[in-house]
Amino acid sequence: MDETVAEYIRRTVLKIPRDEIKTMLQMWGFLSEAQLQTLNFHQAKDNISQEVVQLCEDNSADIKQAAALDIIYNHVYPNKRMWSVYQMSKSGEETDFFDLTDFKKKFKRRLQTALKNVTINFREYEDNAIWIRIAWGTPYKKPNQYKTSYVVYHSQTPYVFISASVIRSTLPLLCQTLVAASNYHDIREMELRSHCLNSLKDIVFKRYNQTFQTYYPRPLQERNVTSENVDLRIIQENKNEKERILRVNREVFGDGPQPKLEFAQYKLETTFKSNPTLHVSDIKEPFRCLVKFSSPHLLESLKSLAPAGLADAPLSPLLTCIPQKARNYFKIRERKGFFPGSFVSP
């Protein structure tokens, strides 16, 4: 067994929590049950990794087997990587029967034709997800197994989830390969990123239900208040307002936890509203700006703004429609505030 393969297997085993090493090696399936029985999983992880490497040496493991173990690890722990969502599109309404074997052949042929030093590994899962691991090299260097890109493609859908390597220059080639192998014509980034792959899937596959309603603030009613009951009125009004905020927030965001989204971006296109004497409104060219949101848990952060007193309830649709926009790329008019504009896809 090659020394680089042995070292890569050792490092992969070291990343796995001690209590899960045996389970993950069983999922790998490269070592027999009899070989696994010889391992002492209660010793130091470094010793376990050395013993695993020795067993792999006996089985003549190659880089394909080492990559298979890495895919299993990343499938079990997808939150260790940052994921971006991409959407592919066709020029017409044509539908193609998806053939996994043909997809693999096209993907490998296209990528290996463009770049000789590259290793590609596939693994299929029961939810029609195809996990693809790509280790990139250069025309003069072998593939670096520690700088890999991961692709999760659900067949029969236009959505692709990509965790790119630090070598950003390989991303255009990877996108071109995906489009060619899956018989699509175009691909675009949806500007949604998160470490939580399942949350991104919930959003684009509509497994996350969020209601969107338009609320209009009710005018305050004048009341004749005497000095004796002013404190009670203030307490009651504060209580009613808190209950209203919680009710409106629940109707907008729902009762359940929000998908864990860490990055969202959209382009805003609008026209100015100003005093006619300033001649700003005569400009036909619309005003454009790029709006970016980032947070360890973006949707939960937005959900907490109104109850925390940091924003009025309900929140503007510019904020609450982020998951819906990701699914449908719709245009929505904002009728309040300075920007009466519309979303346009990035």
C-alpha cells in the first residue's frame, strides 16, 4: 500500500469520534468482521488508527478505498464543510430519463479530459443522493487528497449542493462538468450557504413550511385615561403588545425550528422617490444594490428580532421571504420604506 494512502486512512480514522470508529468502519465494508474483531477500540485513537492502517496494508488498500472512507465520514458529518446551493436549468421543457451509469461516465470523461491529474469517487445513498468526491491536482502534480471538493446531486432535480475546495479556480470546471453530465444547459449559484446541508435541502425541496402574510399596522385609538389607572393601562398595553408580537411572529415563521442558514444574498432593484425639484425621479436608470446576510443561524436570528424589541412586528417581507425566494426566485414588491423595489435573482 502506498505511503500516502496509508497516511490518509490514518488521518481519516483520527477524525472520527472514538465511539463511532467501529460503526463507521463497518459502514465502509473494506475490512472483514473478523479483522474488526481484532481491533481494540478502547485504546488511544492514534493506536487504533495505526492498527487500522496495518489491516488495510494486509488488504492492499488503494486510494479508491481511502476515498470511500472519506465520503462516509463526510456523509455522517456534513456540517464539517460549508455548502453552497446551485440550480441547473434547461432551455426547454424536455425531460430526460436519468441513468446513473451514464452520468458517471460523462462526469469522469469530461473532468479527466480537461484535467489529467484528478481522482473522482462516487457513492449512492437511498434518498437518490449521489455523493461525488473530487481530489484536484495540476498538470504537473498528483491530486491533493486533502484539498477535495464534494458534490451532492439529487437525481431528477435541478439542485446541486457543492462544498468547494480551497482551490477556487476549479469551481467553473466542476460546474461545467455537472451541466454536461446531467444533460442541463446552465447552472447558477443560488447565494445560499450553510454548514447545515439538511437545512439547505429543506429549503429548496420545500420540506420547510413557512407562511407569508401581509400585515398592516392598526391605528392607535385615542382613549381618555386618568392618572389613577395610567400604570395599569401601560402594563396591560405592554402585555398585549408582547402577545401580539409573539402571535404575528409565530404566524410568519411557524412554531418549529428554522432551517440553519448561514448566508443569503439577493440583488435589489428600485427607483428613487424624492422631491420633484431634486430631479432624481427623472432618472430612468434604476438604483441597484447588493444585500448580503450572514449569521451562524440566519433565520433564527431574524425570528428573534421582533420579540427582542430590535424590530417592529411583523418583519418586512424583504427579510421573511428569504427561504421562499430560494425556492421560487419570485419577485416581490416592497410597498413600505425607502426601497419600493423588487428582487431579482443574482
